[in-house]
Amino acid sequence: MKDYRPRSDLLANRVILVTGASSGLGRAASLAYARHGATVALLARDEARLDAVYDEIVAAGGPEPAMFPFDLAVADDRGLEMLASTIALHLKRLDGVLHSAHLFHSLTPLALQTLDQWQSLMRVNLIAPFALTRACLPLLRQAPDASVIFTGETHGHRPRAFWGGYAVAKSALETLTRIWADELDPEDTLRINTLIPGQVATTLRARTHPGLAPETLPAPDELTPWYLYLMGPDSREIRGQIVECQP
């Protein structure tokens, strides 16, 4: 898939919501979606960093994005429904959601992880993607070809010591993907998949693997073909799958 060559207008006239859009893979995907014609709804906690991504898209000549400073750690049903209503009011449609926001504390033995840590990890990495997708379902189902991408994690797919609540939440996303895909009618225009990026030169990877030199890892931009493929119409038949960028 790294050799995938999408046409320049792959996402023309589409509206794509990206969480965690201010940095890392979320930022790279947002810029790629805009380059291929999408109006990107940028969502993250840090408004200043969102501004920077907004400016990059506009400077590159992409469709003017929308910005949604939003903290998924404190989101509730009402707030998420208001977010979906705001997208409907101002952007008129929603053709896809990339869930790239995440929360990570540290690599720690389970015996040292706290209830508060687990609650926050589950809330941001699992519950918020579920609840935001559910809030956006009416809009997504109106689209002729809609895609939802959850972001998995290698250590959730193949659990290892010390990854604790983060890995458990990411593993649960895979189950959520399969259940939701199984509940959707085969004729439904909405599809849901999980994408596992693998080792990438991001700030998260620098925290978990400080001994790895960043230049030995793929840059976030190198993975954008996967994000474009799963978001665009060429993957219309891919449903309920767990896709590894670096198997």
C-alpha cells in the first residue's frame, strides 16, 4: 500500500473530521486529505497548534479547513452531539472520520498503574472514538461513501508487558471495529476499519522507545498512502478490517 498512488482529486468535495489533528499522524493525514481535495475539520485540544495546521493547509492552496478546539478527555454525549450538529450546520456533510487523538501516560507495570490512569486512558483512546462516531452516524449515513478509521497500536494487537491500559484500550478498538462492521448492513454506505501505523517517528514513539534514532523510523508523511486509501472510495469494499501499515 505504500506504493498507492491516489488521484489528486480523490477526496474532492468531501468533509473529513480528524481528531488529534494538531501533531504527528493526525497532522500528516489532515494535510494529505486537504491536498487531495477534502475540507478537513481539524479537532484537537491545542488551539495554537491547530492554527498552525490550518495555516499550512491554506498556504498550500487546500480547501479552507474548519477548526474545533475540543478536549476528548472531558467530552460527554451532549458535547459530542453539539459538535456533530455544528459540523452539519457549517459544513453541511460528513464523509469520514479519522480518530487519531490518543492519550498515553508511561510504560509501567500493571501493579503500578492507577484507577485514574486507566479511566483516562479508556476515555480518550476507546470511549471517545466510540461516542464521537455514534454522534456522527446520522451525518455519515447521509454520505454516498463514508469511512471511519480508528487508530490501533502494535502493542494492542500483540500485547506486551508494561503497555497496560493503553494497550487494552487500543486492543478493544479492534473488537469495536469488528462488532460495528458486523452490525452494519452490507448495503450500508458506511464502512469502519482500524489502522495500525506501527513504529513511526512521532513524539509518542520517542517517549516509548527513546533508544531508537528517529531517522531510522518512517516519518508520518510516509504513511499517508494508507490513510488516503482507507478514507477514499478505492477501499469501499474494505470493512471491519484491522490493517497494519508495517506488518
